[in-house]
Amino acid sequence: KQEVTQIPAALSVPEGENLVLNCSFTDSAIYNLQWFRQDPGKGLTSLLLIQSSQREQTSGRLNASLDKSSGRSTLYIAASQPGDSATYLCAVLDSGTYKYIFGTGTRLKVLA
Amino acid sequence: NAGVTQTPKFQVLKTGQSMTLQCAQDMNHNSMYWYRQDPGMGLRLIYYSASEGTTDKGEVPNGYNVSRLNKREFSLRLESAAPSQTSVYFCASCVFTGELFFGEGSRLTVL
């Protein structure tokens, strides 16, 4: 059974720091991995999608990498800003079940 | 484009009442999902539909039923609501192995 874990559960950093959020999954048989952002009381917004054949994707200050063989992905946020404060979730599309399975998220707070 | 639309956005029920959460997408996606989100537990999959006419159970299907009415619509029904079903419910859709798009959520309270 596919399981997705995100560590740490919460993170607080001063503005301007570069930071890394981690996502691990137990079964490497995935179609893709997606990173989302969720603001309090809101829905989920897609940030980056990495197909299983890709190693990384970039969008602005965000870079996501995927190492399928080791079951890991990282989301790198450069020069963090208070507006980056949110919960970040990763999800894998499991190729055995065709279902998206989510981690529990990392709650990020960027201090001004 | 409206994307994924959920109704209602808020609902309060008494224990034992029934209700249906509606979800519609206008992106011609084949796959649709229902998740619930509870504090500290992330998103848990309730039911999934790979295409019109097919549905499959997720991690937490007990107490729920679904209908994939057509390609656009995927509804979630609570036949006899329980306080444990108090949660935020999200509908999502995607093309077969593509990017997942979410609705804004439906906040349900069961008293």
C-alpha cells in the first residue's frame, strides 16, 4: 500500500532563507508527483507536477526534484517571503491503483 | 473556465440526516476524486472514479456513497450523517495521469 510522508510537519524560518521541504513515498511505481499549496481555510493550488520520467521541475522561486528509485522528492523554495506561509502538500499518482495519495503536509511560516 | 465547482460550500446537519455533495468539472477530465481533510490527517481519499460509469473505494469509504452521473459530475452522498463525518470535503479531477485540480471545498458539520 502506497504511503506518503512529509517531514517536518511544521517549519518556521526568517524571511530570505532558502528552504527545503521533504516528501517520501513507499512504492516507486508512480506516474507522477505533484506539490500543492494550501492557505488556511482554502482549497489546494497546484505548484509543480513532475512526471515519473522527469528529475525536476521549476517555477519561479520553486524547484521540485524527484528521485523515484529512492522514493523521495524535495521542494526547494528560494529567498522565502512571508507570502510563502502556507501548508505544502505532496501527492503521488500510484500506478498500481491510479489514485492520488497525499502526505499530511508541512506547515510553513516565514517570519518578516 | 470555472474548473471544479462544489456545492454547497457550507452545511450543518443533525445526526442521522442525509445529504449529497455535488461536484462538477468543465475541463473534460476523465478522473474524479472525493477527499476529506481533517486536522493533522492530511487528505484522505473517500472514493474515486476513473471514468464515467466506474467508481472505486479509497481509504475511508464507510458511510459514503458516490455516483458518477456523467463525465462532468461526481456526487458524494451521506446516507445517515454521523459526528465523525464532520470535515472539509474536497472534490478533484484530472486527465488520466495528469495534473490534479481541486474545488474550493465543502465544510460539513454534523451535530
